Amino acid sequence: MKFAMTVSALAVAASTFAFAGVAEARDQIQIKGSSTVLPYATIVAEAFGENFSYPTPVVEGGGSGAGRKALCEGVGENTIDIADSSSRIKQSDIDNCKANGVNDIQEVRIGYDGIVFASDINGPKFAFTPADWFKALAAEVVVDGKVVANPNKSWHDVNADLPDQAILAFIPGTKHGTREVFDIKVLEDGCKESGALEAFVAAKGEKDGEKACLALRTDGVSVDIDGDYTETLARLEANKQAIGVFGLSFYENNTDKLQVATMNGVTPSVETVAKGEYPVSRPLYFYVKNAHLDVIPGLQEYVEFFVSDDMAGPGGPLAAYGLVPDPELAKTQEMVKNRTPMGPLD
């Protein structure tokens, strides 16, 4: 079945449903979370409003952590139905959910995305490794076998093969799911590759040594961006010598302004992410509150629609925007149909 992709506002009469012990439920799906997932969820919400007899869902950003926190506030019409997330839910989130009566949650993987490192299209080209980023942004590095405050001023100081351009990086703030992936696949991996982790552990002990891998400079060269990627792009447009961290799909929709760096010699693309060649990629998710499925009109239909072949499959509008389709999408579709709640974390 093919769906129309034009956007229109549909008015439908409010259906009367009731949560146990709660006032009448709203008739509009409420979604909050990841700025990376936001454009995909918006595309689906608009198509859902156009093709089904339900109001267009309300989709908001705010970050993966904020979305998961809102999901776990409880059950009822004053709480959201879905949390979008560019990183996997944490055990602390699950514990918070259970403490507030949110017991059955579906984990829905919608596809994959890459984290890219982009700069002004007219600037020099960059070929990075995780170790380069660690040496550029870490609060402490290892010089001549000793742990010292980071002395590097330019990318050339970090790696003689990189351009002699002052280090200035705009990275996702700590509330973003993208930051979690950046920490693990760039900073932690770079800390290990550079040999700093071994030196940190020897100097500080295991626990503090591992923490030191994620401690960033505070001298202004590493700047957290709490907004979405449009804010990062605006910062780059105002600082032509800077490097920004983006989602692959956002970069691919702004290639007239940005050029992308390689990571470990691999250029990020839908193809290299799908093949597992690009090292800084991650799955994207949303989390559904099962207790709302039979209460909020259209919620089950929305979830099934999102992961349908027409939306999330190869050749669908999400892939056209930049989502890398999940090769196990059929398994997700079956899980969604059966409303299978997630089990314990691996």
C-alpha cells in the first residue's frame, strides 16, 4: 500500500477513552525526544495525519535523555506516549519507569544513522581518527609518557597530517543521544588508541583513569551545543574554521554548505553505514508506552505505520531523507504487531 506524502491538517472528533483512575484521554499522540530522530518522526507524523482518520501526532525535540525521562513520568493523558532516542535506553531509565508505574515498554529500532564530522565547504579537508579527536579535545593527554594538561592548539599539533587550523569543535551537549555515541565511539576509542587510557589508569587508578578519557577541555575549544543540528550549523557559519558534529542525514541535506571528513579512512554515507564500514554509526530508536496503546486513538496504527516498508524500508521517504534502513525491519514489524515489550538489557 502506498501512502500520500502531502501534508494537511485533519480534524477528527475527539474519542472518549479513560485510563484507570484518570480523566478522559486526549485524542492526539504525543512524542518527545531525540533531535536526530525528530525529522524522521515528523515525516511519519505528517504522512500519518494525511492518510489516517486521526489527528497528526505532536512531535517535539529536546534530546534523547529528556524524551526518555518524560516517558517514564507515569501513565496517563498528561504523559507522553513515545520517546524518540538516538541512543539505547539505560537501565536507570527503566528503573525510573517502573518506579512510576510504567512497566511495559516497546523498544522499536527504526534504522541506522552515522555521526559525521563536517566543516565549511570551502575550508581544508580533514581525515580523522578517533585518536585525533581525543588528543584535540581531552582535558589531559600523554606527552613523553607523562599525563599533562592538553597543550594542543591546532589540528596540526594533534596530527602532522592534518591542516594547521586552530582547534574549535562544536559537539552535542550531554543531554543528546548523539553525545553518548560520540563519547563511546570517538573519545573512549581514541583514548585507547592513543595509549592514554593505559597511562591514565597507571596514574589515577582504573575508575578515575577511565573517567579521564571523557573529561574535556574547558578553555573554549570544545563547545557543547544543547540545541539541534541547526544550531550547530549556525555556529559553523559564524566560525568558518570550526568543525561540527552532525547526524549523517542532516549533513546529506546540507551538502551545499558542508564538507565531511573521513574517519579511519572511510567516508560516511548510507552505503558505508549499511555495510558496517563507517566506524561511528548507531541505531536509532523510539520507545512506546504499551499502557497507552488501547487508550490513545491511533497509537498502535502510528507505530505500525512508522516501521512499515512504505515508510522505513528501502526507497521510502525516511531513506530518502537519510535513514539507513534496518536489515531486520521485518522482525521489528512482527514485534510491533505483537506489542512485544522489551526484555532485560543485554
